[in-house]
Amino acid sequence: MSLTVAQLMEKMPAAFMPEKAAGLDAVIQFKFTGAEAGEWYAVIKDGKVDVSKGEHASPKMTLTADSSDYVKIFTGELDGMQAFMQGKLKLAGDLNLAMKLTQMFKIK
């Protein structure tokens, strides 16, 4: 059974590796299109991540992707950099944060 975006977002705090985000204070906005269209955001601060549904007023970075592509990226079925190069993943704001994002969470 494949994961849904909602399940994936709920699992983010448990997959978070605080040692990889030392000193980071950032908000990442997720905008999903496709089958599970919706908005979520993650607040990374003080070695913790809090995920909420909705739109944040001032995210440091915005990630836009089709919901099914995002699930594939997060589970390792689709390489994030390839998805970005193919236009399946769009980023706005702090692109360095996008690179760190893949290192801050252990996949699976």
C-alpha cells in the first residue's frame, strides 16, 4: 500500500534527525497538486519539527509538487534532484534549505 501525503506529513517528526538541523530555524511550505492537493508546512526550530496543515504567513522556502511525485521522492522511488530538473518539483526561496531537507529526514 502506498503512503498518502497526509500519512507522510504525519511521519515527518518521527523521521527527523535533529543533529542534521543544528541551529536551523526555518519554515518550509509544501504545496501539493494532483490527487491529494493541499497545503502543509513544517516549522523546524530548536531541534524539533512541527508539521501543520494549511498555509504559513512567512515560509523560508516553498516546495510545490504533485502529491504522488512527492511521496515517491520521500520514499526514495524518485530522486529529488532529478524531479527538480524535470520540473516535477518546484522550489522557491532558500534553495540551500532544500538540499538540507533531504539530509534531515531518514527515509523509511
